[in-house]
Amino acid sequence: MNPVETALEFKKHAASRHEKDMQVWQAWKADPTPQNTRAALQRFEPVYRQKQKLWKAPGVNPNTFKAELQKQTLKAFESYDPTVGAAVSTHVENNLRRAQRLNTQLQNVGYIPEEQASHIGRIQRATDELRDELGRDPNPQELVNLVNTDLPKRRRLTASKIQRIQQLQRKDVPASMFESDPNPVAAQREQEVMGLLRPALKPEEQTVFDHLYGQGGAQRMTSTTQLSKQLGLSPSKVSRLKSGIIKKYEQYK
């Protein structure tokens, strides 16, 4: 094949790729269901494998890094404008570069032993409950009684152990408001779900979601009362929005 034929063949392949990418993007944009989201992400699996090899730091969990790549892909799908001229794949590639920041954030993060990680959900729930009552974040000593409710004696936590778990809690995997006792594997899966979930939410749900998880610079708060005051919405509406988020979350589990 001569150079001209090679160039024409490459151009033909690129046009075919762009057409298929556009079909996937249009389907997702029109209806970002779990099915369409999975199809969109599957389309870029070869790209994820390539970026893992090129970018992932040795100390970063591959599942966590892939979840970040998937999250950045969906952000690219959200912001893509076909009238600008760039191909879908080009826009996604440019967005994926943001995932490199994760290496710096995670490669030196401490690992939480599974037994300690099993208490994260319990500690977070107790913190949220006492925050409403006290009007501030409770200290470890104030959390002891509530955290140890219904725990067998051998598993009860001291204030110092609660403080230690809070210090070790991984910054890249926020404690879940949905999972009761996450362990490291579940936490990795949950981070992936969180990245897929947000683009499927309605604008008001996204605002609540951002506060629940402290995303995009939003102040983290899980209390319905606090959220209603912060957002200027009634507590009942905030509760409905949270219920809607949970319902969609269940679809991605």
C-alpha cells in the first residue's frame, strides 16, 4: 500500500471511529441510564488499559485509578460540544489527563486495616447524628457511646481508636451514606459507583450529591436540616432528592 492509500485508509478508519463514538455519546446524552453508561465506558476500555500503563503510580490501586478514568470520561461526555469541531475521542483523551493528579494524591496514602475499615460507616453515622445535636463536629470522646451501641464488647472502640481510624480514613474514598460497614474492597467499588452516578442525576440532585460527598468545592454535609438551610429548600424536598439519589445509586451497585 502506497503512502496515499495508507493515509486514506487511516482517515476512513478515523471517520468510522468518530461515527460510532458519536452514536454512543448521543445515546448517553439522551438517556444516561446504567445501560448506556456501561456501553459508553466499555467503548473506552482499550484507552483505560493504555493510560494505566502510562500513568498509574506503583502505589495506586488499579481499581481506584480506573474509576477515576471512568469518572473523567463521563465528565468529558457531559461537557462535549459537537459544534466545536473536536472528535469525541479527542475530547475524552484531553479530559483523562486530569486523572494523573490522582497519582500525587494517592500514592502515599495510608492503608486502613480491614477490621478498622469496618467501623467507618458506624463512625460517620454517629458523627452526623451528633453534629445535628451539637451544632458542630463531635470529638472522638463524644462519639464513643454512640459508636459502640450494639457492638459486642470485644469490638468496642475507645476514643483514641476512633481518632486513629478518622486519621487513616482514605481521602479518595469518602465514607458512604449508603453502605453500613464498608471494607476496603467495597470502598473501591463504591468510589467507582460514585463516579458513574453523578452524571445520571438531575441538576438539583447533583447539588445535593456534591454536598453529601464534598465534591466540586461544596462544603460536605449530610444532615437534611443543614442541607435545607444551605440550599434554601424545604427539609421534605431535600429528603426527596436524597431518596432519588439513593434509588439511582442502587441501579449502579
